[in-house]
Amino acid sequence: MRTISKQVALSTICWLLPAFVLAAPPNSENDTSISNTLTDTSNDTSDRFDYPVDPLFDEIILTPEGVIAVDTGGLEWYYDFEADTFIEGVLPSADLPSPEQLMGDDMAIEDRCTEERWIGTLEKTVLIGYDEYVDGDIVAYGRVTIRGWVKGDVKSMSGRVLITGSGRVDGNVEAPRVVVKKGGVVSGERIESESPLDLDDFTSSFSADGLVVAIVFTVSLLFFCFLFVELMPRQVRQLQDCVVKHGIKTYLLGLLFVLLLPVVIALVAITIVGLLAVPFIPLIYLGAFILGEVVFGNMIGKLVMARSIGGERNMLFQSILGVFLHMSLWSLTAILLGQQNRVAEGFGIFFLVVAIIITTFPVFSGLGAAILTRFGFRNYISWKDHRQWEGETPAPAPPPLRQVPPVHPPDVSRPPDHFNPPDNSE
């Protein structure tokens, strides 16, 4: 008889509880109000979500052991008949399976989780629904509840990570508190730490390979910049004048010769003597690329000096400054791409595209200018300038001066003829 009464009471609670939850006013004075008992049953609020005044339950399930429910935040509750209220957690007298298991859900997670969710970085709370999946990592500031499928790691800075009976995480779970209900699956490690996103985590997840490569290239370019500017200053100026005056032509010519590199190697390798020179062709291209980077660095450094101090410095200082600023863009790109973070990787891809576009100018223009000026050993005169110089009509020569007979001055030592009259005596 007592068992029948208990079953009747449980059935009544299951039918009437949703109406009480929805209809009870927030400020009801009734001591048995559901809204008041939900907020006053436990003094430990460290493991709770910031619920509204009247939380709602998604599911209420009647079992032989008692009544369990799942709220909108994914947490499980059980009904305490002595306290006449719901309490967060599982029944202390039995280790109950998840509500999905009680309902007989044997569907594979690949078939069940078909709705993709995108989660931003450091969100306050994250709830992955029963039929949702996340293709990547989750990094949240607050609580994380997984009822679906996460194809990556789950991390929370200050909240609890809850994996319900229907949840699955293919990576590691790291948070101040990790709770995995019966039926939940975590493929990786469960790490409970006070600060899961500390410096060690960033350094362990950061890949420094790209940064090391960028630093090596920077040091090498600075060394060659010093050599070329000190040993070939006139040639560097010739190349820079050619790039400044014929920028588009040098860029397109360099691009053409890069594309025709296999053809150039094939033409040189036809003869036996040329076959011996084939290994030097890539070195010639590389030298032209480095000269283009030196010229580009000098142009950037000259512009920076003009904007900062209103004048110019020596060519070596300007070239080193410009090369360093250019390679700093590549170092920043390597740092962003080395982070295991979607936002950082997005910015890294953007800066990578910008760095590639900017770098094509010194590479192609340097090669084109080296071809036009014979690596700076002669001044380049364009075809237009040459035709204009040849087509100019020379100015007519002035007419020749007439031959004027010389004028002799009179002889003053000899008296004129009228002072010596002729002798007519004879």
C-alpha cells in the first residue's frame, strides 16, 4: 500500500511540476514555492550557472528510484521528498544513468549530432545541445556543458566542464572542475587545475618552428645586406634607380624569368660548357633576389627616415632598418600561425597573404632590375628614352663668318705724302 502511494505521488509531481515552475511568481511568499526552494536549497553556489529566477526543465523522468530532471543548462536534478524540492545532482541512493539512456537512446553519435555549432573564444558559458557538434576546440571563460559531440579539446578558465550521459569529447578536458556523468565519453585526459590557461599551456601549445625559420632568414638577409652595401654601393644605387624609374617593367620581367626558370636551365644545359654552369643559375637568381631585398629595404628605410627625422641617413643604416621591418611582418605571421587558436590562426593567415604580396615586389623587381642593369654594372636606358634621344633634331650650326681683310694701322714714323711734295724742278 505504501509503495502504491509513493508511485501515485511521483506521478502527480511529474504532471504538476512544470505548471508550478511556469506559473509560480518570482516573489511568492509560499514557503513551498518551487522558485524559492530552487534558489535556497544549497548554500554552495560555486557549481551553479547564473540561472534566472524561474529555471525551466527540459525533461522530467519518473524512475523506480525517484524523480530526476534535466534543466535548460544541461544539469541533472533529483527530487528530495523530505525537503520537498529539487536538488542538483544524482540520487545519492543510486548511480542513475543519463536521461537519454533511460529513454533508450542507442543512436550512434555520428547520426545523432548533425547540427554544427561554431563557438567563439572565451565565451562566458557554452552549451552544446543533444544533436549538435563542434568541429574544433572550445575555450570558454565560464561553464561548459556538453550534451552533444566536441571534436577537439574543451577548456574553461573559471567554470566547471560537465559532460552529460549523451556527451562526447574527442580531446582533453581541462577546467577547475571536470564532471563526467555515466555514459559520457572523454577520449583524452581530464585535467583539473586552478588556472588551465596559464603560461605553460600557451608555451606547450605554441609551435615555434615558423618563428625560428623567420629569425634565421632575418639574420641571413641582414648579413647579406651589410655585404652588398659595403662592397657594391654603386651597383645597389644603379639597381635602386632602375626599380624606382621602371618599377612595373622590372616587376613583370622578374616574374617572367621566374616562370621561365626551367626553360633557362634547359637552354643553358644544351652544351657541355653550359651543363657545368647549370648549378650556378639558382645561385644567380638567389643573388638577384637578395639584391632586390636590399634595394627594397633601402627604400623603406629612406621613407621611414624622411617621415621620422625629416632627412636621410647613410644607405647601410636605411637598408638594415628596412629589411628588419619587412622581416618583422613575417615573424608576426609565424607567431600567429604558431598559436593553437582559431582567432590567432585567422589573423595569421591574413598577415601571411599580406606578407607574400609585399615580398613579391623585392623578389621580382630585384631580378628584373638585375637583368636590365647587368647586376648594376651599367645604367639602363629604356627603349623609349633611347628613341627619344635618337629622334631629336640637332640644332642648326651657325653660318660661317665672312672673311674680313685685316686692317693695318698707319705707320706713324713715316710722314704722310702731303708733307713731302714731289720734286717738280726737273
